[in-house]
Amino acid sequence: MASGWITTDDDLENPWSQRVWSAVNREGDTRENHRHRPAGGRVNLRKNSRDTSRQRAQKALANSRQSHAYLVSVLLVLLLTTAALGYFGIRDLTSAFTFPGRLTGAVLVAVAFISFLGTAALVDHWLFGTFPHSGPVALLGAFAALLTNLALFFDLLSNADSRRWMAFFGALTLGSAWAVFVVWRTKIVIPAPKRVATALIATTIIAVGNFGYQNLYLPSRVEVRPIIKISMDSPVTSKGHNSFAIPVTISFENHSNESFNVLGTEFHAMAQRVPLSPTDQLRQKWRTEASQWTTFERTNPLSRREMHQPGDLVEAQPWMPYGGPIGANDIVTARIIVQLPMNTPYDQVAFYASAHIARADRVSLDQLKPAPKEYSWLGGKLPEWMKRQKNYDSIIYETDLQENNAIDAETRNPRHLTVYWQFSLHGADILETITALGKDESQKTTEDRYGVDTIQTGPIERTLWDIKSRQ
């Protein structure tokens, strides 16, 4: 035959043989025919063709089944990648707190589209061959899926709590690598020279990495730290000169482009007796004073004549509503009046102010509200390490945290924030804890990941001798 293939009834009934083996090597058929030539020189064409066609049809059928299994496995990986990246990308694009988060969402959506486009191109390249460049497009989709799945897998290893999502993206990463290998093995013809394509890919990766480092990573590492200022006005005496008041102004100044949520604020005034010694104090007295510096409230200067007594709390209160926002480049001012009797035994008064805040670009807070049992002296729940702090009472507030991106919100366990407003006869303070499934986060995680910070000022000291001399 001119085609080199002797058609039989078996061939006509076998679609796999028709599709895969459309042409046969003419030299191979000639050798096969000579091998079965009878002694009389006549060829038994029907028997020969029936044997060879059956063997080739069986081989074609086996190859086709294996080929279709490869195709289905690659399509499954690319479609799952498209669905997962599209899910996280759309959520980040619409609800992330920051520009880098929105940009990450846009990139995930773009890669999901490329992966889906690669899926369609792979079907055409594998089965139909309608478009000449469907092979490179399929390879591009598989390679983009591999890089993105690998990046997300490493991110989940360092940040996620859900082992289910880690296993899912680990499987997708392996599947994407398999997809790249299978598609590449189909002997895709890349239109551009390979060296040019390699240089273009390398240049693109370097450019994207440089852009991310300069515009996304470095801005996120810039320290944003507001300041608190305390100023005092002239004291005012009462009409009968029995008492006096010191007006105190507290200013919270945010000179950054970031916003903050207020977890709690506290202002307290400490009064202290400071009699003078008639003689210089001995070295041993200085050592005693220095040994008390382990706690800030008991830090007194090393003085030759001053004999500092333990300070007493004369006033403590919040000076900003808790749970409220502080906008970018905003200044908040509060004014507090501290009153004392004219015959007060104290010689000095010191003012302290602090604000505990959380960066709005790192975490979002639900409404901060009192705990069901908000007072420690009425059964409010305290962590064990706080119970060891004797002589302190606490008011307890709590709320839930929301992560600043969709990936963390989906793959991390819910976080819970608790704020403790503490006070005692010798000071006031605010403490906060972030817990997940009953376990406290470390201080480093609380500060670095969630942007929880404490802004403090003080002591701002003032002598009372000039006021007491007015009696």
C-alpha cells in the first residue's frame, strides 16, 4: 500500500489506533512483511496485517490511557491552584488593611488567571493543537503555579496554625512541580531563543524582588512611634488657702502616616517625702538605693543629702477612652487637675502618663469591652503570672483580634486580646496579653506582628515647697 499501513477490520473498529497511530514507518512495515513471507514468495497480507495492527492498537491504547492520566492529573493541580489562589486573592484584594496586602491579593488573582489560562492551553496542546503557542502558555501557567504555591507553602510553615492548609499547599507544590515536568516533557517549542527567554525571566524576577524589597518590605519595617508630652501650668490655691491644684496637660502626638487603636491609657501622680540629711550619706546607703533599681517605681537618685522615702499614689485615672482610634498625623490632648491639701507632708510630686496602642495596619480590634467578670477582687480571671503580683487590683477588658490579611485570617487560630488596668497604693500600670487557644503569645510576637506598643513618659517632677510656703 502507498501509505505503508494495511487496513483491516480490527483497525476500523479501534478508535485509539486511528487517533494515535495515523501513520506507520514504511521501513518497519517492510521488514515485518519480509519476516512473515512464506516459502513460495507470496505474502499472507491479511494475517500479517491482523497481527501487527492488533499489537500496535494495544500499545496505542496503553499509551493513550497513560497519556490521559497525565493530562487529568495536571489539569487537577492547575484547577485546584486556580481556585485556592483566586479565593485568597479576591479576599485580600477587597479586605486587606494595607497596600502591600491589596497588592498581594492582586498578584494572587493574576496568577490564578494565568493558571486557568494554562489549563485551557494545556487541553488544546495535548488534544487538539489548534493554537501554535498553546504549549508555552501551558508551561507558563504550570511554572507560575509552582512558584506561587511554593511561596505560600513556606509562608504557612512560618506563620500558619492550620496543618490542613499546610498539607494542602504542600501537596499543591509537589503537584505543580509534577505539572511543570509533564508539560515540559511534551517537547514544547519556545518561540524565542532559550537564552533570551532565560535572561528575560531572570531579569523579571530580580526586578520584582527589588520592587518588593524597596516598596513593601522596607516601609513595613520602619519604626512608627508616637510620643507623649506632659506639661504643667501654674498651681492654683483654693479660696481659703487650705488646698491647691496643679493643672497637668497630656498630649499624644502621632507624627506618622499610620493609625492606632487605643488599648488603654493611664495617668498617675506619685508624691514623695524627701527630707535632707545633715551629713553626707555613706557608701552603703548608695548601695541600698541602687539595689532597689530592679523596679522602676522604686528608683531613686544616689544623693549625698536627699533621703527618698517610698512614693505614694495620690491620683490615677485613664486620660483617653479605651478602644478608640487615633488617626494619622493626629494630636490628642487631655487636661487633668491634681489637688492636694496645703499641709501635705510631701516634698515632691512626679507625674507619669502612658498609652498602650496597637497599629491599625497590623491588626483590627472588635469592640473593646469589659470582661464578664471585670474586677479582679470580684472573681475576675487573671493569668498565673499576674496572680503573683501582690497588692495589685485589676479591671479587665477584652476583645477579639482580626488578622490584617485573608491568608492569616484563614490559616491561623483566632486570637483574643485582654487588657488589665492595674493599680495599687504605690502606682498604676496597664498590661495586655494576646492568647490563642488559651496560650499566651510571646512579647516579641505581640510587639512585632500585631504592633502592640507602650508609649510612656515620666517622671515629670515638681517640688511643692514654693506652694506650701504660701500658707
